[in-house]
Amino acid sequence: MTSTAPPEDEQPTSTIAISGLVIALAILFVALRFYIRISTKAGLGWDDFLLLAAVASTILTAVLVLWASAVNPHGNWVAEAIDPSYQFVAIDVFYSKLTFVASVLYFTIAGSTKLSILFMYNRIFSVNRQFRIQLYLASFMVLGWWVGCTVATLTNCIPLRYSWINALADPRYCFNFNIYWMAAGAVEVVIDIVILSLPVRVVLGLQLSRRNKATVAMIFLLGGFVVVTGIIRTILGYHRGHYREPLYSPVEVWTMLLQSQG
């Protein structure tokens, strides 16, 4: 049984540090990318604009998380509270609303980033018809995951207010978010592996310039890191036992790291 009051010494220092780093890196990276693309007259494509959408959503998410942590430093404890005697106060509800919006935005960040990578594949490689079909199929897979998870999160409780008035995921109104978290994370890892493996055959058969070779190498390194991060996030977030809510505190940093890959 969880104690009926949050610990007094808990501070969200790691959340604040990672959120601040994510905002700084996101702005710097996208600014440099757009500057290089424009200054070299390479032109901007869908991959650039999708990345811009991902970065904008990342910044908004980081701001929401920082705001929630400032309003309620013990918000993670509250979100994971399983004691039915604990009553949410006003700051608990406000914290839950902010983090709920952030959780919905996560799928926009991840979805637009994955689509940006697929569009970049299409731009970098001299692709054949078979590879284009694979890119289309992968894109539809990403879109399906993005829309499906967004809708599921928005309807995880009906009426929606049960998403933030307590952390018990009342089975009369809410589905089991703990299992959903695990399933959505597992599917995302599979999609990341598919995206990472798509260009392998094409790359092996191409004569690339040094610049494109470096770009491809960075894609694979980043993709491998994303896959590992996604696996860790999914495993750490799953709340073993008869719980209806995942564990948020162990995965907060890993989630921010995933978002920073935009």
C-alpha cells in the first residue's frame, strides 16, 4: 500500500535538467539543419517540415513537463498513487492535466520523426520501385500507429475527466493503461526496427559520396540508440502486478531522450 502523502524530499531535478537540455538541443539542431539546407540551396522537403513539427511538439512537451513539475514537485508520486484513500487536490488535478496533454503530444513527436526519416530515405537514395513500395508501407504503418495511439490515449477514459481526477484508472470508466503502455511501446520498437532495416539492402548496392555515407552512418547509429532506448522505456514503464497505471518516474528521462531524437 502506498503511503497517503507524497514524500517531502522528492525533487524533479532530473526532469528539469533533461527537459532544459532537450529544448536547447532541439532548437539548435533544427536551426542548423534549416540554415544548411537554405544556405546550400538544397531546398526544403517534407522531411524537414516533419522534423520541424516534431521539434515544435518536443519543445511544447518539455514546457508542459517543466510547468507540471513546478506546480507540483511530487506529481510523479501522485500519478502512480494506488492508495484508494488518497484524495487528489487541485494541484494534483492540474499536474495530471498538463502531463496528459504531454502524453498525447508524444505520439505526434514520435510519429512525425519516423515519417521524417522515411521521407529522408526517399530523398537520399536513388530508389527503385520496390523500395518505394516498402517506404509507403512503412509510412502507413507509422501513420496507423500514430493515429491509433493518439485516439486511444484521448479515449482511455470516458468521460475524459477520469484521466486526471485520480490515478486508479477506474475500470468502470478507463481501460488498463498499463497494458496499453506496454503494447504501444512494443509496437513502436518493432516499427523502429523496420525503419532502421529498410535501407540496408539499398545502401549495400549503392556507390555513395563521403557526405552521404556519413549521413547514413549517423542514421544507423541514431536508429540503434532509439531502438535500445525504446526497449528500456517500455520495460521500465510496465508496472508488474495487478496495476492499471504504468510507472512514470523510472521512464521520464528515457521518454525525454526519445523525444530529443527529433
